[in-house]
Amino acid sequence: MKLPRLHVPVAAWSILLAWLAMWVLMWPPAAAAADAQDDMSAASRALQKAQAAVVGVQSIAVDGARSAATLGRVREGSGVVISREGLVLTIGYLVLEAEQVQIVTDDARTIPARFIGYDVATGFGLLQALAPLRIDAVPLGRSGALNPREGLMIASGGEDGAVSAAWLVSRRAFSGYWEYHIPGALFTTPPRRDHSGAGLFNIAGELVGIGSLIVADAAGGDERLPGNMFVPIDLLSPIFDELLRVGSSTSSKRAWIGINCVEHDGAVRIVRINDDSPADVAGLQAGDKIVRIDGADVHALEELWTRLWSGGEPEREVVLDIQRNGEAQTVRVFSVDRMKTLKRARGI
């Protein structure tokens, strides 16, 4: 299957320049007008360079890919050029089990790419362009240095690639329903629907996060504020060499049982069972409330996932105490190594 060539329209820089001007006005009154103008010009150049490093990413998953049931076989999103050698950082679910990947540049070039790795633990995906991109790599910032309510830029690539201003409203641990947990996730508002693999940049044009989700509770707590969740760039440095060398981090070698869960009022319930997964084989069902895992009480997704991963070898017996229709049951699930469940294109 041949993927179509896409074209990225010119970004609306007037919006971002107005945003930058607002930031200049917020600086100390003692700052000289000329210095403020110079700072705004420098920030504008840095952000334009950052936006230029964002590319479109398209992929087709292999036949029989387990992930196709939820993600589809054909996927589109964004990625960010992070090295002179043409390495592109993206969100892993875009290239999970991919047999064909290509990068689409701002000048409508379509460039084939090689899948380098997918890190289950962080969610990052890494690609290598197979022809010169002729795009400057973006510098990496420090997501941990961001301040609450800090102004940021979101940039996406592809046919509908665009840039917009955003605010950091929360930085906290995030537990996903799909056996996923990371520390220090970045939550921004207003929301962007083209978030998959989009770059999140500080005012210096440094990459601080990679787009993952749209959420209803960006602020956390009881406040309902729609926004996006970004995987923080600080999680990349500790695993980068390993990801480049072997395609995943040591932390990605972890137990997987194949359940989707939600947390509500101190209780964790299963909402979906993956077909032919260990949970499916063990007879777990949607609606089951997980009370304990290997003898440890479960009240939150973080407790469930971290106990699952830290309880022993990736492939072992996991004991779940559940409640089904008000009745207590004990279910023994034989977990598998998540990385072994993923299909790869021939030759990868």
C-alpha cells in the first residue's frame, strides 16, 4: 500500500507573536524596550526553528498486529527531528508494530523511515529517516524546569500541521487504563486534537514533551479542564542509548496481562479484556473489581500497574483477588513479557 504525499500549510505566526508580546509585557518594568524587543525577536526565531523540526509521521501496521484492533492499521501523526542524523522522536503508538513508516516534511517531501524502537515504559517511539531530511534538529529542554502556568507552543506536522500557544496547568504522575504509568507527565490547555506525536516547546524553542492524549482533567483534582497530556522529555535521556541500541529500555521488559481498567472512588474495575491475552485465558471479565494483586490492596491504577511490574519476572503467575457481581473470587493469571506480544515487520 502506498501512502499519499501530504503538504503542510504555512503556520499562523501572528498568533504566536502576539503571545510572545504578552510575555514581554509580563517581564519586569525595568527591562529596556530595546532589550525586550530583541528578546521577543530571538524567541520568535527559536520557535519558528522548533516548528520547522516537526514533521508528519505515517505508518502501516503489519498484518495481524494486536494493536490494530484499537489503533487501526493505518496511522498518522507527528514527530520531532532530534539529531543531525535524521532521528525522529514520536509517540510510540503511531509506529507500534509498523511494517512501513514514512516522514512528511514541510516542503511536501515524503521520506521512508526505519523503525528504531518503541519503549513500553515511557511511550516514546524512535525513527530513522532513510534519506537526508535537511532539517535542523531541535534542542532538548528540561521538562522538570517548567513552571506552572508557563506559556508553551504545540506544533504538529502532516497535512493539517499547525502551531498554537498553550499553558502548562499541571505536572504529575499519569496512569493510563492500558497498563501504563509515567512520572511527571505534562498537562496543557487548551486541547489539541492533533496531539499524537506533536512537539511541546518552551519559549526558547526547546523540546519539552511529546504529545500522547487528549484529556478532560488537565488540571487534576476535581476541576474539569480539557487539555492534552505530553510525555516529558526528561524521560528520554536515561533510556536514549539503550533505545537506539536495542530498540527498548530495560524497564520495558515487564509483565503484561491484557486488561484496560478505570479508577473511580478508590476502586479499580476492568472495562475491557484484550482478545487472547493472559487475562482472557484466565477468565477475567469486564466489570470485575480488582481488590488485591499478589496480596497487596489495590485502590488506584498506579498501585495495580506498579505492583504488576515489580512483583517478579515478566512471565509468572499473578494472583488477583476480584469481586464479580458482589462475590469474591481469586483468579490466577499467567503474565507474559509485553515486548514478546508485539509483532514486527520482517527484518526488524
